[in-house]
Amino acid sequence: EGEKGVAEAASSWMAITTVCDSVRTLVGVGVQGELSLLDGLVFVDLCAVLRDATKILVKRAPVKWQKVLAFPAMMNSRFARAHFYQEFLKFRSAVEAWAGREITVRALQDSIALYNRHRSLLRQLYTLRRKFDIGISAYDVQAVVYSGMIMPKELHCQILEDLLPQLAAAARPYTDHKPRIILSGSLCEPPPRE
């Protein structure tokens, strides 16, 4: 069924060979309606292919709200900072209009503090696992990290704050002294969908 969406996505482009797997899959799941569970989508204008993909998704994916952020092509240019600032002001206004409420400086500060707290808790988990055998695999840690991407940060922070002391109490020294290695793939080379 996933291939059907990818085939539909392919029909939306003239030269599909120039489209990377990630973008092709995104459009495929979008035109199949698999993104309808989302309240909104934000895209970054990184390349011509992604720019075209967002146009297709705006027309064919049933997502309530979509916004494209236009990043400067040359981030180090003297105009980039001013452009970036204006782009974020427009983005903030668009989100406020969509959400029906103002985004205050205090709300931004609170959000930044929450995300910093979340990152700190994840660092504690990484450090604990690196230094001790805490009874969870790299796969389990990856599942913990992934869950934090899809659930409210407040809830995930509370779960981590409950979990970390339990893991610390169960910590034992590593006995095998083997290096811990995680192999990670490239975003542009996703594994085949099965």
C-alpha cells in the first residue's frame, strides 16, 4: 500500500529520478492521507525538490495547516540574519493566526526552558547508559528518544524523571568492557519500507 502512495507521488513530478527517497516517501504518505493525523506541517525550503513537494502536499494532503519557512541560501551572508528574523516573525504571526492566540515572549521562554529540561534528562540517560549497565539496550534508548518526539514534552519529562532514578538504582558496572557503538543511517538513504 505504501508503494501505491509513492507511485501517486511519482505521477506528480515530471522527472521523478531527481527526487530523493525521503521526499518521494513524504509525498507518497501525504497523498494517501497518512499525514491527516497531524494538526499541521512546517517545511523548510531547502531545495527545489522539497519546494515542489510542499506545493503538491498543500494541494493533495489533507492536513489542516501548512507553512513553508524560506531559509536563506547562504546562511553566512550579511543579509541572512535579517532575512531569518523576518521569516520567523512571519512564521510566528502565521502560527498565532492558526492557533487563535498570541505567542508571548514568556511562552517562548517557558517552551525553551521545557525543551532544555528535556535535553538535560536525555543527556542524563545517555551518560548513565554509557557509564553503567542499566539493563536497557541501545534500541530501548532509541525508543525512549523517539517517544519524546511524539508525546507532549511535559509528560515525557515526567516519565524520564521517574525512570532515571530507577535506572540509576539498577546500575551495575560493565563487565565485558566492550565499546558501545550505534550505527546510524543517512536521512537521504532510508531503509526500504516493508
